[in-house]
Amino acid sequence: MNLFSQLAAEPTHEEIFPGTVLMRGLALPQDAEFFASVGVILSAAPLHPATTPSGLPMSVMVSDCGTPEAFRRRWDPQNPSVRKLWPAMPRVLSDFAIRCAVRSGFPHFRPDTCHINRYQAGTKLGIHQDRHEFDLHQPIVSISLGLECIFLLGGFQRTDKTKHILLEHGDVIVWGGPSRMRFHGVQPLKPDHHPLTGPYRYNLTFRKVA
Ligand code: MD6
Ligand code: FE
């Protein structure tokens, strides 16, 4: 490997907006370990379709892990597919999420949940705000594994213009502070294959919800 190919593999630290930090490739050194932890979570809490606020199934498949307190805060009686308490968050994942937050200027973040989204070709996520957490001063840490996507990052109104950000395997976005209420979404995924995840993209979002 020469200097330039080594540099290409270094994680970045890009401040996209105040409070939004993109660190490309930060999760790469532990990608297989993280993906194995996702497998452990999914064997205890199987994927199921996300539902819209009115109860309709969406194309993105979801699961969660985290503390009993977080589960009770987030439990949705409208969604009968999730009745059991969540499995605990694997230590490798919570430790990594805390380190991501520290690097991004949020040293006090201690996540109590990790939400998993699984996408395949055609799956998208409409523009939304994350507004259901208890303490909006806490940031969110987001890790991408597998297929790439175009992430849309907008402003504070649904109709504000969006930046298109390519998120690839191993990329980490942290957002909080003045960016916490930005609208965002994911464009429909293109069909592709990834050596670790096959036809899927997984996104892990770490939050403190209780
Ligand atoms: C995704 N992510 O990347 C969907 N929300 O698949 C989110 O909705 C998200 O990545 C809040 C903070 C970071 C995120
Ligand atoms: Fe979100």
C-alpha cells in the first residue's frame, strides 16, 4: 500500500452543518464484529416491517435493542409484532457509539437504545424529523453497514432543500445540538451486493430515549 491508498482509507471528519459530523470509514476496522453483533440482536428480536404513524407497513425492516426503560418509553401498542422486551445492547456497539459521539463534540452521550433499519433494492425512507426522544439535547449516532445509499439532509421545514450525501459501508454520522431537528430521509436503494451484508444496507441509530 502506498501513502495515497493509505490516506484514502483514513476516516474523515467533515462538519456538514454545525452539529452534524460525518466520519467516513470510521467503523471499517470493526465492521465484521459490528455486523456479527447485529446478527445476535436480530436472532433475539427479529426484523419486522416498520409501520407508519397510522399503522401501515413500510418497506424498511426494523428491530431494536436497549434497556427496559428505553423499551417502555418507545413501546408502541399499535405494533403487536413487538411485545417482548428488547435484548440488551451489545457492549462493542455502545462503546463504539460513545467514542463516535466524543469525537464529534458530545462527550456526555450514553445511548440506551440502538435502532436497526434494513433496506434492500427499492427501499426508501421518507423525509422525517426524529422528535420522539425524551431529551433533544442528546445527539444521535448513526452507522451505515453494507450497501450504499443517498442520504437526504435538509433543514427545519419539510420542504427545505436537501443535501445529497453518499453514505457507504463503515460511514458514521453524528448529529446533535443545532442540527438535531433537521429533516432527513433515504432515497430508494439501488440493487447491489455487498461482501458482508449481501443485498442489504443496515443502518444503526444510537439514542438516549429514556
Ligand atoms: C438511515 N437514518 O440512515 C436512516 N435519523 O437509514 C435516520 O433516519 C437517522 O441516520 C437520525 C439520525 C441519524 C440517522
Ligand atoms: Fe431519522
